[in-house]
Amino acid sequence: MFVDKAKIYMKAGNGGNGFVSFRREKYVPNGGPDGGDGGKGGDIILRTDTGMNTLVDYKYKKHFRAENGEGGSKRNCHGKNANDLVMIVPVGTVVKEAESGKVIVDMNEEHNEYVILKGGKGGLGNQHFATSSRQAPRYAERGQEGKEIWVVLELKTIADVGLVGFPNAGKSTLLSVVTNANPKIGNYQFTTLTPNLGMVTLKSGKSFLMADIPGLIEDAHKGAGLGFEFLRHIERTKVLIHVVDAAGTEGRNPLVDIEKINNELASYSEKLAQKPQVIAANKIDVILEGDDIVERIKEEYEPNTRVFPISAVAHKGLDELFNAVATMLENSEFETIEFEQEYFIEDEEENYSKFTVTKIADDYYLVEGRGVEKMIGYTNIETEQGLDFVQKFVKEHGIIDELKRQGMKEGDTVKIYDMEFEYME
Ligand SMILES: Nc1nc2c(ncn2[C@@H]2O[C@H](COP(=O)(O)OP(=O)(O)OP(=O)(O)O)[C@@H](O)[C@H]2O)c(=O)[nH]1
Ligand SMILES: [Mg+2]
């Protein structure tokens, strides 16, 4: 089965919690804090493997979670870091955020390993929170939550040459006669349902990879037919061979066909429309005598786009066509088409500045958030300086504004982790 799209969920491991404990030794009545740190949660890593060429592995199993880090323990014992979860994808997989469709990473040849989700950091044990005036901190940091995300994996085959054209134009036939690929060929529309790939090897020994996709029809970009979905497979090919049924065996006008396909390409993307193209005027074995259709196509499109009369079935004109394509591949400078990152998984900083305020009773509010928690952990609020610092922090981070918005008045209590404050204007 050829699966070229999959929607999956992934979550990095949570960090282990820091630990609260105190040394107990003979002859030492009140030992210092010795709670160890939590271990780091596992990352989710994407890795390409050239031996893999479909996304079938992601069709049935859809949830992927990396392990959580172990909690810290007494006697400064550090919790174990979790193993990373490595997910293997085919080369050419583009990973997009599921909801927005924005690109996170393009797993092309150069980008063969990518940490998509970082595991949560382990929380610090209480040993880190001792200060000269606060020697027995009963506080330890919680492990950071591993990030999670739904993504769509899309396999965009990396072929040098792509075949486009109406259904029944002879694309699959052409692929089958010059490569060892064995695509389905039939005299009915949409014989090809999934993309096919084949290696073309010329007499000169040169070779390139060619992709055949289902036929396009007019209004394909509005959802008609099948082919439009598959255009992404030829988005990064270097040259397009536009196959047209020059004999008009289905009663259509080849000149109109070419124009319609070009319009469909342009409505998919400007890049596709601008791609170097040659026209393969196919089925010349059945063109009626005296029909000058090939000349008329040439008149319309040459010299910008070269036109090659061929017969895929009768193996006519194929050397000329493919030699010209090979020369185009050789002589032109092609930028490697890479999909640039458009979606950035929320970074640390942002995470730290987030907080939530919950109204628990009429005069009682709860403030939570990683940045807030850390601030409280580090601050010795038993000193005036420490208290000042907390006040400044909650003001500057918009926490007071939010509390007021939820109705806090003078005299109400605000709980921030293990601290309670009375609000005064
Ligand atoms: N006479 C003649 N028939 C051809 C030639 N090339 C292909 N055909 C026929 O045209 C029909 C369609 O060929 P396919 O190769 O399946 O066409 P396709 O473009 O891949 O079609 P879709 O997969 O539906 O998009 C088949 O019956 C082929 O035998 C040719 O050069 N001459
Ligand atoms: Mg086909």
C-alpha cells in the first residue's frame, strides 16, 4: 500500500519532579536539604531512512509518546533521564502542524534528523532552594510538561522529472516503456490512483528519476477528479513532461487540453507553472494522415517550450524526448526546493511567561504557571527584599491586572503555590 499522508499525535516526555528531603545523619540533628533533581523527559526525534518509501507505518498507530523522566529522590539522587523516541520517516516527508497546515520541517536529504518536540526539563530538588535565611526549603520544582502536537506527515516524492496531463494521455504508458516501473495502464480515466516512480536510464548511461501521477482534469483545483491532490508529488521535480493525446482519440482538442492543464498547474502554485516544461505530443501512431496537429502545437509553444512528437506504445521519438530532458537537467541550475519552516513550536520563554488565575471563592484566588512557580521557589519571601521582588514580579507580568479583571478587591487572599498573600492596594 502506498500511504502518502498521515495525521498523528506526538508528545514528548514530562520531566521528573524535583524531590524534597533533608539529610539524616548520626550526630547531625537538622541536616540540610538533599532532594535530588528530576530526570529529563524523552525528546521526539524524526529521522529519515532511505529504505522507507511510504508512510504506511503511521496509518494505524497514531499516538506516539516519549517516556517521562524519573523523579529525583533523597540523598541528592538525580532521576534517570528518559530515552528519546525516534520516529523513522521516508526522505521527502514534510511535517505540518495539523490545524494550520504550516510547515514545521521538511525532512529532505540534508535534514535527516530533527528534534521536533523537546522533553520536559526535570524539576530541581529542594537542595537548590536553600538560601542563607531559608535553610530548610520545603519546595522543589515540578518537572516540566513535555510538549504535544498533532501533525500531518506528507510524503512529497523527490523525482527529477514529473509527468502531467489529462487522464488517458499516456503518462503511465510512457513511464512503463522507459523504466522498470510497472504502473497500471488502461483505457479509462483515472487508471492511475497513486503516484508511480521509475528510473529512466539513457543509452549514454545518464539516469534520472521520473514520477507519474493521476491525470488532471479541468477544475481539478476545485476538487474535480483525482490528480490535484497528487500535484504535491511533483512540486519539487525539476522538469515537467506535459503529455498530451495529440491524436485527440477522445474527441478533444489537444491545444485546448494543453492550455487547460497549464491553467490547473498555475492554480495549484505559481512555482509549478513556472517549472521548465517540454510537451510530449503522444499517440502520433494514430494521428490521421494529413493532420498537422503537431505543427500547430509547435507553432503555439516553441521555442519557449519544446515539443516532441512521440508514440509511447510504438516507442517512437522517445530518445529525442529523453535526451532533451537529460540535457535540461544537466545544463540548468536548479534550486533545491525546500519547504521553509512556518510554524515554530512554542519556545521556553513563552511558556515561562504564561500563567493562569483561578477564582476559587469570592475572596480567594489561585495563581499558577511555570514562571511564577520558579520565581516563588527562588525567592525568600521571609525577607522584605524578597516580598518586594514578588510584588514587582506579579505586577510586571500582568498578574495583578488579571486578578483585578476577575474581581479581586482589597483584603482578598491570593495563593501562589505554597504562599498566601493578602492583597492591599
Ligand atoms: N495508440 C496509442 N495509444 C496509447 C499510446 N500511449 C498510451 N496509449 C493508450 O492510452 C490509454 C491510456 O494510457 P495510460 O498510460 O494509462 O494513460 P494515463 O495518462 O496514465 O492515464 P491516467 O492514469 O488515467 O491519468 C491506454 O489504453 C494506452 O494503451 C500511444 O502512444 N499510442
Ligand atoms: Mg496513469
